[in-house]
Amino acid sequence: MIGLFKTEMIQRKGPWRSLEAVEFATLEWVDWFNHRRLLGPIGDVPPAECEAQYYAQAKVA
């Protein structure tokens, strides 16, 4: 996971001018990774959506 983050965010978007800029970019990347990235093995839906569906089904059962 760290290698993926470093490749996709840190190396591509650098050079970074401050620690605050890296922290903000990290928050944006984590949000994208969990809420907007489509993950094929779970049906091309974002991980957060799949998790919400799982817990909704668990409440019904």
C-alpha cells in the first residue's frame, strides 16, 4: 500500500514545498482510494460503497 501511494502521489506530484502540502495531498489520495476508485474484484464499485452494502445486508440478516 505504501509503495502504491508513493508511486501514485508522492513521486508524480512532487517536488513538495511543505509538510502541510504532503499531508493535504495524502488526505485527498486516501479519500479517492476509498470513495471514488472503482475496484474490479468487487464489481467495479468503490470500496466504501461495497462496505456500506455489506453492513446493510448484515443488518437485514
